[in-house]
Amino acid sequence: MPDSKGKRRERGSRHSASARAQTIRDGRPRHKKRDNKGIILYVVSAVVAVLVIGSFIISGVVGGSANDKANEDRGNEQDIGQRVTILNSPHIPAGDVSTARYNSIPPTSGPHWATNWAACGIYDSEEELPDSRMVHNLEHGQIIIHYNLLDDAEIDRLENLAKDLSGRRNWLIMRPYNQIEEGQIALTAWGWLDKFDYEELDKERLESFYNGHKNNGPETIPCLTGGM
């Protein structure tokens, strides 16, 4: 009997040990298989993100540099002459020369005729070209050369320089103007003025103002071609 009980205890012990071992094996943490597909997707996503961010950075640097250069060039073109404050510039009846008031001589903005702006060209008389008419041309982006010269040779030289300006038939008017001092020339654009003595006239100065300010008014409209 004692032997039988001992054998039962021994078998019970072995059974218990086996159960404990099984419990330990079942409770032991198991390593999951690596999800290679997930890793690949993660790496690809990271690479794409880096490339996208890099493209934005490069685009910003290159685009910024290009914009800065364009703005610099535009600024160099426009900053020629004297900037004049833009006035309130309402339309007034065509033919009205009495109600317009300006802040520069010649004017660069302000009240102007509602219709009948001037055709482009070189004019021998200022009678048909009052300021209140001409300001409308400036609003369209035209450039006006005003002169008070008595020497025909000086007038001829200025006229020849004017005729060499590119696109003059759409953007240039030249006229005598007795409201500036004798011997002076004045260049006007919308909001810009360059006034100087004839002795200071040169081709580069004239071209710089013309090219820097033409077609740059509130309304960019080529004027009707005149007798040039």
C-alpha cells in the first residue's frame, strides 16, 4: 500500500511538473515575426517625405532668387527720375482746362479729360495739348517729352533721339511746353518726372526713363498713332 501511494504521489508530481512546464512555456513571451512589408512601406514613405520637403526648399530658394532678381530689375527700371505723389484723378469734361489742379509742372497725375486723349506723335504746337488732356495719356502708360527749346538744332537732336525709341508709335508723345524754363526738357510718366537742362540730355537718359516707365499706368492702353 505505501508503495502504491508513493507511486501515485510520484506520478502526481511528474504530472504537476509537466503542467507547470507547460504553463511556463505558454506564458513565455513569443517573438512576433517581422512584418517586412510594413517596414518597406515605412521606409518608402520616409524617403518620399524627404524628397517632397527638399523640393519645397529648393523651389523656395530658386523661386525666391528669381523673384528677387525680377523685382530688382523692375526696381532698377522704374526708379528713374523723381517720384511724384499720385493725385486723385477724376474724369472731367473734354475741353475743360480750368478746373484741373496739379502738384508738378508738367503734371504726372490728376484730373483729366474723360475722352479725346491725344494720339501718339511729335507735335510742333502745344495749343491742342493742354495738361488736362495729356494726363489721360499718362494714365494709359504713355511717356511725354516736353521741351522749351528755341534752337532748331537742339529740337532736331531731341526729335531724332525720340524717333529711335522702341515702340514710340504706341507709347510716346513729344510736344513744346512753355511752362518749364527756357532750355529745359521734362519727361513725364504716371507718377514720375525727370526735368533737366538741354546740356544734360543724352540718349541713355532718355531711353532709361522711357523704357523704365512706358506701359506702366493704371490703364495700359497703346495710344492712337499720330504724325511721326
